[in-house]
Amino acid sequence: MVQPVDHRAIVSLLSVATINNKMLRLNIPISNNQSTRPKLTKGRVLWILISLVSLFLVPFILAKLWFTRDTLSSYAPEGTVAVIHLTPSRQAWTKIINDFNNLPIISERSLTIKDLATLKTNEISIFLLEDNKSAVAIKTQEKNLQREMLSSYGISIQKIGSNRWLLSNGLLPYSTESKTSWSFKSIWPKTIGTVYLDNFLGQIKINKNGYSVSTPNIKKITNLLPNLPESVTAAVSFQPELNIDLSSAFERFDTLLGPLQTIKSGEIAQRIKENGGSIILTNNGFLIETVFESSFLSQIIQIASAFQNPITKDMPMPDGSVVKEMFIDKTGANFESVWINGSEAKSVTTENGYFLAFDGEKTDILTSDKTLLEEYLNKKSEKISPVCDQKKILAYLKPNDFENGVIGRSEYTTTPNLFKFSEKFEEIVLTGNKMYFCY
């Protein structure tokens, strides 16, 4: 006997089948054994990593900015020309003490970097003042000042703020402006401080050869120093039309320029300013390279030679006395020809030393040292060798040789602080945007 069909069961089965079919078309899993979590794509993983890095990096940057902020330099004494602000780590402090432990940091006082480290300071501003003087501001608690030690050195202590002190060789007027400065440059690795010069702020960093200091960027560099002879103690190249006054430099080192005292050295300085050029010094003489007119070179030689045989003439004065007036006759000037690397140079010997003018293909040279000229021309033709790992060099200095030779014969009566600091290094070079101090 046939059983009657249950229409409700059939409708129920058709509904279930229809729902399952729709779910399959929508790619919706109908089994509990399949996970419904979204898959991790490469982009999602990248964003997760960026978020994790930011989570740790942002607090680090903020902490670095906080501990390297400058709370001292705004108290600069009157007459400050530059400020060196230091916030070294404990490891950097150890290196600084090892390098400069006996270096006095306050003018006319023997307080050293090593002494300063005993005051438990984590922030220092060294103020370089006019007339080659210096003072120091530190941040430390009053109980760490060690007043007896500072008094024994003859150090004056001025409280300039909360836990902030100005140390100098005498009471100084200073700015009362309390200002905190922040610099993102301080967060870079191996940065130990900053240097302020006018409106410029540069980094002070430790590197494998010593230290480096950022300098104002020099644009349009067309004149670089070539390879230099070993005897060179200082050299600097000048870019054409550079706005710099060379006259004062020539006057200060006039005693070093020997025969140039007999001519107008200001005219040479003007040509270097207009055309660019180089000035090179050794302990035995100088070499100046720039673009001269041929007539100017001849005139220099004639004047230098004529000064060796001046013409004197008696001149009566209104009071009846007689003075001798000196004249020179350039037409009777004598000089000798010297051959350098196949080219003729003109030379003359004066009371102040030897003087030689070399007319080159592109530039001209005045020098008081024939050997220096020969070595310079030979070195100039060689491939550039790096100094302090740098090839594009604008200025070069051998601090110890320069101090013992050039500075010892100049008008300086005391050694500038710069040279006391720099004598810790073998060489110093200047590039277009940095100065390197190398062991």
C-alpha cells in the first residue's frame, strides 16, 4: 500500500538545498572544520612590522631628544663668537677624556676636561669668546660642584639657572634668556654634540679616524687642493668671487711671506678673491697659485729686484735737517731665469729671502721655495690620494708642524685655543660641508 507523501518534508528539504547552494556560490564555508579568519597578505605583514618598529622607535627618538636638548647655550656670555654644546654618553665621555684629558678648557686656567668629568655633568656648553678666551657652562647638582677644587684653579662660579653654572676665569656678564633648544640632528648615531656659529648649527660626531664637525655648505666648488708635498704644514684653496677678506690674513702673516713685504700684498689678495687660487705654507716658505696677468708677474719681480739697489737722495727739511729719500728704478732690475719642469721661471734674491715667479699654462705661481714649487708641480700631476678618507679637500692643516713653524714665527704671542685642541690630531681637513680631525 502506497504511503502518502509528506509535502512539508519535501518543502523543508528543498529549502535546505537552496540555502546550501547559495552559500557555496558566495564561498561561505558550511563546515565547522574550515577557518573563517582572513589570510595575512604581504602588505598586512609590512604594516604590522612598521607599527611595531614605530612603537619602539618613537619613544627612543623622544628620549634621545630629551636627553640631548640644549638648556645652557642661551646663557652665552657677552662677546661669544661660537658655542660647542656637548651631551656625550658615558662611552663617549670615556673617549673624550682619553683624547683630551689634559686640555685646559677655560682661558688662563688649568681646569681640564678630566677635571670637568668629576663634576658629574651630563651637559656642557663651551663658549669661545673674543680675544682667544673661553668659558664653560655645566648642568649638575650643587653638591657635585667641588668648590674647593674649582677655587684652587682660580675658577669663578656663577649660578645661571637651576642646577646650571657658568665657570670662567672671572665674573662675566651673560644672557639671562632661559631657552631650551631641540635638534633632530642630535639623534643620529655617534653624535656627541652641536656647534653654533652665527646662525649655523652643525653636528659633532665621533668617527673611526677621530671626529668630524659639520660646517656651512660651500656651493659651486671649482677649486680643490691637489696632492700636497710632505713638507706642507697648511694649505687652503679659494673659490672665485668668494666673499672673504684676505687682506687681514696677508697682514697677519706678513712676516711669513718674506719678499712679499716689498710689494703690495693686497693686490695679490684681490686677485685670489676674484679668480680663486691656493695658498700653501711650509716651515721654509710659501707658495701662492692664482691667475695673474703676465705684466703683473713681471712687475712683481722688477719691484722685488729694484728694492735690492735703491737710489737715495738727500732732501732738505724746513727746519734745516736733511733726510734721505729712497727711490727704486725698475728699469735697472736684474733677475735670473730658472727652469722648472721644462718651463722658465724668473727669480730674484732679496734681503728677506728668495722669490720666484712661475707663469703656467692656466695658473701662475709665486713662491719663496724652489724645491716646494718642484714638488708641488710633480704632486699636482698625480692621481688624488685621500687624506682623512677624503679626496675633495678645500683646506689642510698639520697642527703640530704648523704651530711649531708658522705660528711660532707669526705675530701671535700665545697659542690660540684652536691649536691647543687641534694639536691632538695628526691632520685636519676641510671639505665642502665638514671638517675632519684625524689621528
